[in-house]
Amino acid sequence: MSRRLSGIIIWGGTVRKVRLPKANGPQARSLLFALENIAEPGWVKDRHSVASVSTVDSFRNLPKTLRLTIATGWGAAPLLVIAAGVISVVSGILTAFGLLATADALSVLLRTTITPERISESIPEVSLVLVIYSARALIESLERTVEASVRPHVACAAENNLARVVSGIDVIAFEDASFRELAAQGGQAGVRALANSVTPLLGLLSSIATVTASVVATSLFHPLLAIGVVVACVPSAWAASRSSRLNNLHMLGTVSDHLQKSILAEISTDSRFAMERAVFGLRDRLIVEYELVSKRLCQKEITSGLKRARIQLAGRALSGLSGAVAFGVLAILLYTRWIDVAVAGAAAVAMRVSITSVTGAAGRLYNLFELGFSIELYKDLLRGAAERRRSVGSVAFLETGPDIITMSAVGFCYPGHSRPSLCDINLTIGRGEVVAIVGRNGSGKSTLAKIIGGLYVPSIGKVFWNSVDLAYVRENDIRKNVSFVAQTPMAWPTTAGNNVEIGCHADLPIKEWWDRSLKVSGAGDVIDSLPHKMETLLSTRFVDGRDLSVGQWQRLAIARALVRNGSILIADEATSALDPHAESQVLEFLTSSKESMNQVTTIFVTHRILNARKADRIVVMEGGRIVETGSHNELMQNPEGHYRLMYEVQVPPINTRG
């Protein structure tokens, strides 16, 4: 039976409903058809306007782009950068001197009929040509050696700078889908582009020196010849700019296609999808869809490549025509006897070298224009990361955790969303208090917990620890007081021991606390079952590495948070993957945290009402607002209350009738 299907796709904060085509049975459905209509990230729209600039603007912007390559290299190895620049310029100048020496030798040979005596007279000029070109070969070898040293320095400095800037951004920035995609596109691609731009940049310096010297040399023969050489440069420069602009527009136009392809590749190969991929028989359908996207990308690449080839062909044709005109001018000057045969021969050699250098420079310009696209994305990423850095606080918070946490008129909105996730939150929590946050999915439970712990900064309102506004507290002073267990535990690719220790402060906890944390969380049993115990590598990416079940990873995550021993413990659905016995053991420990080493304030998020009963206070969320607060017994007194209604749904009364 045919029917129309509806789909939803979320991209960059935009939610779109799309209509799927008619399907004749399950096999006719397109698994990810909704991806055809995804919205472009904001940075793609911005780059479209930049990529569409004129040729003149492209050349005007090129120095700004290359400045980052030079600055990155300068910061890493200034002496090497100076050496590379000097050697490239010297190489170009030697090429020009070789040209002049060749022209001089030809003028001596061609001044009259070539005879043995004339050849003997030209030996000094010919020897000078040999010396210059030998020196140029040596300089070129030095240029390659220095270039090979500069590139790794640039790559290393760019990677370190990227890691330093991106790692310092506020946690909430990763909730912005557009920024995440910019990080994926502008990260390693930008680093590679910066490193790869070293070769064409140095080559361009050498070509500029060669062309400049050649034009000057040619003008000595006759000014019209120099003008002809300059005119021959214009088509090559235009073709390089135009074709690279087409390539950049093609790259921007295929961002969505590459996203589809990467999603399909992930679904087809990632172990997380393996079971359902097999059970639901998705293999053939995924292959078909992957091939469709690949063919679409292939066709777009061919179309773009043909356009660029036509532009480059036109540029070369115009450049060749300009060169022909220049040589025609030379022929006219020779015919009208403005110059003699010897000078004409030397001028022809000079013009040929100049035009060859122009062609080489055009190729390097094309490479730089193409690499400039990724370099600009890298710069956009650095700017975006800098804008998303958490405000640097200057107030120290040296106490071991707050005695009281106060939230005043707090509101919060995620990046790219117009609807707030939290509204008008007013809450006070004392040291050692155990607070359970309950509510429906999407009610703001996890967001509230993260704001309490200073992990997110409220959009409006204030959060105080001991009357100190967290907005002005140094970030490290906040972080050292917080332990966190996520609903989806992180599978750190390291040893089992490191998985637990990774959240510790500089000093490891005392053995008693370490043992207790492993026992309460059940992580000790997990580690004891591993072949190399604490030293077992937990990732199948390693040889002899092991993977764990979700529940086992969650036990390690709980142990990691407990071992950290922060004064505030945030547990976001921390026991959702545990068996009932393990869950009960962990909750018993969390709800009796007053007996722990320094009276931990515990905030745990749960959708299981039974888990919240032992909390000192229960906060009930609905639509981003606190609708009820109190102990279990207090909240059960209200027969129409949200909490009691949820409790009765999850814990129906027992029917005692026979």
C-alpha cells in the first residue's frame, strides 16, 4: 500500500519537516531522505559571500590570508622563516642574473658571424652563465631543505594553537551544531592548508623576484617588450583567481552532500549501529544510498572540474596570445631595425624566461587561492572559538565548596534556539544537601543541574556560591569543586586505571577513599574481570584492547566522579544503565553523602521517581520551570501535584483483592 511519510531533520538549530516520497513497501523507502533538505550552517552562508568576490578583491585579500602562514611560521621558527624568504628571493634573483648573463653571451656570439675566435671571446660570458646557474642549483637545494624544515614547524604551531584555543571554549559552545561543523571543516583541514601553503608561498616569492628582474632586463632591450611581458601576466592571474573561486564555491555547495556521505559511512561501519543494521537488514539499502550520494558528489566534481578546466584553458590561450603579440612586437622592432639581431636574440630568451616564470607563478597563485579557502575557515574557527570562550573571572574561590548555592531569576537558552530551556529559576541549596531533579523529558532537568554546578553560564539571572557571583569566579576554582557523571558515559581510550584517575586533582585520593569509590560504583568488579586489571587498554583501537558494556562504562564513570571527591556531585541519570542491585547501591551512597569525607552536595537528575524518594529535597521541573519543590512526603500530600501524578504512574497501587 502506498502512502506518504513525514520526516524531521535537525541541523544548526533548525528543525524542518519534510515529505518523503511515495513508498511501495518497506524496501522502497529512502532511509535518510530527509537529509536532502538540511539547512546550511551559518559559516557556509558567510563563506559564500567571500568566495564570490571579484578577481581584484581576491588579490587584495590574498596577503591577509598568507599573513597567517607567515605569522604561524614566525612564531615557531623565526630564523627559518627569514632564511626561507631570503633564499627564495635570492633564487629568483639568480635566475634573473642567469637570464642577463645568457643574453649577454648571446649578444657576444651573435654580434657577427659565429667563428672559433668569436666562441673563444665569449668564454668569459659563458663561464659566468655556468657559475650563476650552478649557484642557483645550490640555492634551490638549500631552498628545498629549509622549506622541508619550515612546513613541520608551521603544522605543529597551527595544531598547538588550534588545540589551545578550541579547548578553552565554553562547554555550551559544543551545543551549537553550526560551530561543531565549522570545527570539523576548519580544524585539521586548516592546519594542513597552512602547512601546504609554505611551498607555493616560497615559490611565489621566487617567481615574483624572477619576473620582476626579467621585466626590468627586458625593458633594457626596449620598453615595449617589457609591457608585452606584463600584459601576458594578466590572463594567467585572472584564470588562477577565477578557477580557484569556482572550486571554493563547489566545496561550499557540497558541504551538505559530504555530511550525508559521512553519516551514511558512520551508519554503515560504526559498531554502535552493527546490531540493528544486521537485524533490520539495512546493509543493501545503505550501500545503495551511499552509492547515490557518491555518484551525486562525483557528478558535481566533474561539472566543477570541467568549468575550471575551461577557465584555465582560456587563461592559457589568452596568455599565449599575449606572448605571441609580445614576440610579434619583437619581430617588428627587429624588422624596422630598432634593435639588432644580437639584442633580439637576447630579448627573446629574456621574454621566454619571463613568460615561463609567469606561468609558474600562476600555478602557485592557484594553489594559494585554493588553500586560502581552508586557511580562512581556520581563521573563522579561531575567531569563533575566541568569541565562545568563557568570560575570564578574576575572583578567587578558595573555599572547599560552597556552604550555600543560590540561583536568582535564572534563565537559559541554548545557542541557535529562540525558546529558552529554563525560565525564572529561584533555588537555594545548602552544603551536604541531596537534591533530586525530576520531570518529563525536555523539562530542563539536566540544564538546571549543569548551571547549579557552574558548568553552564545562565543567559539571564545569577548563580551565587556563598554570595559570590559565579560569573566573576575563576573557572579553575569552579571546576575543582565539581564532580560529574553523564547519562552517556565517556569511553576514554586509555587504561582502566587511567579511566578512573583521569578526573583526580594533582594528588591522588587516599587509599581508603579510592577503595570505597571502586566498591560503591562496582568499578572494582569490572577492573578485576579484565585481563590486565588496571593496565588493560579500554579501546578496540588498540592491539589487545577491550571494550566494555554500557553498564560497565557507567560504573567507571561513577567511580571517576567519586574518586575526584568534589564538593558538588552532579549525577545526570547516572544509574540508567545499571542493574537494580548496582543502582540501589550507588543511590544509597549518593543519598547518604553527608557521611562522606567533606559533606558533598549531591544533585542527581532522574526520571525514575522511586530513585528520588530518599533525597532531602525534590525539585520538579515542567517546561523549563520549577513547579514544585519539597521532600517526598511533602509532595505526596498534594493529590493534584505534578510529582504525585508522576509517582502514581510509575508506582501504581497494588491490588490486594484476590
